[in-house]
Amino acid sequence: MPESESPNSQIPPENAPGTGQLDPRPGTAASIETGTGAASPPDGKSPTPRVVLPGQSPLRQAAGPAWLQGIWFVLAAFVLVLVVILIFFTIRQPRKGGRAGQTGNEAKEQENIDLSNYSAFVAQNRALLERSSADTVLTDEPFAGQAPMAARASGPLVSPEADPQLSALVDAFRIRVRIMQGSQSLVRNRTLTRITKGELRGFKVLASERIEDGKVVAEEAQILTPRNGLIRTVGRVLAVLQKTDLAGVLAEVRQAGMEFSPLPAADNNRTSRVQLRFARPWGKAVPGELLIAGNGVGGLALGMPVSEINNHLPSSYAVLKRKVLVNDVNYDVQKVVDQAGEPLFYVYEREGRVWGISIISAAFTTLPGIGINSTLDQIRLHYPRVKVAYSAKKTPFVRVEGTAGIFIIQSGGDKKVVSILIGESPEFE
């Protein structure tokens, strides 16, 4: 077996003589080249020959150093990125002028629509932000009595105009008794029967509603006036009127400290609507030491020197000095309790004066009788216009006319008043 020929045997020594390029012959293991047109070295020596192995291209051997190849690779990648960007914007270009086949006017119109939608979106969100921070005004409009513009089949008891008003007045009484005193419900099978019974400023009210699948299918209501006049409705249509008439009923309403006012008809004049409001307090007056009014309660008021608190409280009250820590700051507070030791309210101090009063006892009320445990609907009945807002921590509270305080209410359920704050308190956020 012949010995294999070593590749190194075909490579001449580094300083082998010779100029020009040797054309490779078939069967040779390698060819040697010095470069076409290469100049002779200054010392007269022949240039160093370069070996080209079989299967290799002379160009690959002449590619140059590795750093030069890296530069070319970076340049090629950069050009490729530019081409991709150019193609992308070329594809996107038609959208500026509109969709394919869209005229310039149509494209402009589409752009205006998009801008209009965006403007509407911004305006809507701005309104939501303003609404979340601003007060929401509530009126007593939902508590208006309503009745159809109809009379009984045999004819009206008073007149086609007066009968619906009397029926709506009965409904207004029913709504107020239900809000002020509650109602009772009885469920049998799939039918719910709701009974409302009570007295409102001398008017005795009795009403029943039969509800199926969330809809009222039958209802009757009646009121007995202080002078024993009887008004009864069936399906909110006047059915019985005894010992009184419209003028007589309205006279008794005014004597009870209430105001009756017709409202514009609803449902294309098919529904009569009337409002019934409390014009003045009724019953026993609220004692001065328990009255919430203006910027104070009882004999206390904002800005009063704390050292004079005892001089403006009943002798049965006791004042306990405390400190509360809120956000790493200590505040002086006076806890006022009754003879049994039950807390009534807290007085917050700032610079030696009354800074805020937080009432937690139901004994204290406004002139119409609103206080702790009153519901939002009850507040709205006595104050036709109230403002509802939220604290920084989303605690709801109500503002009413006649007092500088706020009524802090529950966020759910009947929205009952849980405390009343006049002035400021470091604990309310």
C-alpha cells in the first residue's frame, strides 16, 4: 500500500524563487499564485507565493482580515433595516389619503370622523372625572304622586281634571308613609303583597300592592283626613270620595304644614303628577341643646374657645380630654358623654378653638328631624334639593341647606346617616 502524500510536500518554501502566476494543471494538489501584475519588492526578491488548496476559491482567500469582514456585515445589516423601514412606510402611505379607491374628500371626511370620535372620547372622560369630584344634586322629583288621566267607568266623582289630581295626591301620601315608616311584605307562591300603613301629620294612610314578576298587577290605597274625609283609589283611579272634596282636602294639607303643587303631566298628558312637600316642622319642637343648625350643635359653634365648652353644655354632660393619632400627628379632642357615659359627640381642637364637631348620637337632629339613622330618602323628603359627594376614600356624604355640616351615610342599603360632621376632622378622609 503506497504511502499517502503529505499536503505540505506541495507547498514550496516561503522564500522560493519565482514570479507571475502558475496555472494549475489537472491532477496537481495545489496551485501557487503571487497576484497578477504584482510589483517586485524593492529588494529585488520575488513576492511570497500564496497557496490555493483544492476546492477553495482564490477570492475567499483574498477576503481580507476578520475586522474588515465585520464592518461589511454591519453595513449590510444597516441597509437591510433601511429597506424594511422603507417598505413598511410605503405600505402605510395609502392610509393617509384613505383606503384604496377612496377619493381625497372621502379620506378627509374619514379623518374628521376619527378626530370627532376622539374628541368625544376625551370630553366623555373629562366629564366622568369632573362628575366623580363634583357634587351630585338630588331633588324630590322621584317622590311625586302619579295617577292616570282617567276616571271611573261610571264617570268622575269631581271632574275629569280633579279626579286624577286627588288620586295622585293619595299616591304621594303612600310614598311618604312608606319612606318615613316603612312597609310590610308578604310572599305567597309567586305573588308579593306589600302593605303600607301609617300616619303622616294627621292623615291616616293604608295601601296595598300586589306584585307578580316584578310588576304591580293590582293596587288599592286610601287616606282618612284629619276631618274624617275619605279618599280611596283602585288602580290609582279615584273610586270613593266621602265627606270632603278637592278644596277641602287641600285646606287640610296646608293646615298640616304641607304644600300641594301640580306638576307638568307626563307620558304625553296621560299621567297626572303632583308634589307634596313639608313647608314647616310638625309636632314637638327640637330642644335647643339638641338642635343641629348653622355651624354648630346645641350651644357649641365652630371657632368657639375650647376652654368655654363646659359653659355651653347641659350640666349632665361630661367632657373627657383625649388625643387621637392620625398620620403620625397627635390631635386634641374632647369627648362629650351623657350622664350614663354614652358618647354624644367629639369636639376637635385646633389652636385652642373648636375646629370640628362629630355627632354620633341620634338625640341630635336638624329642625325637620333629620339625624343619625335617617335615610337618604328621608333627607330628600325634608330637603327638596340635596348634594351628594364622596370623600377622598370614597365615603359618601350629603349636604343640606341650613347647616354647615355634612351627613355621612352608608354606601349601600338604605344609606342611613352614621355620623354628622360640622367643620373639620382629621379622622374623616
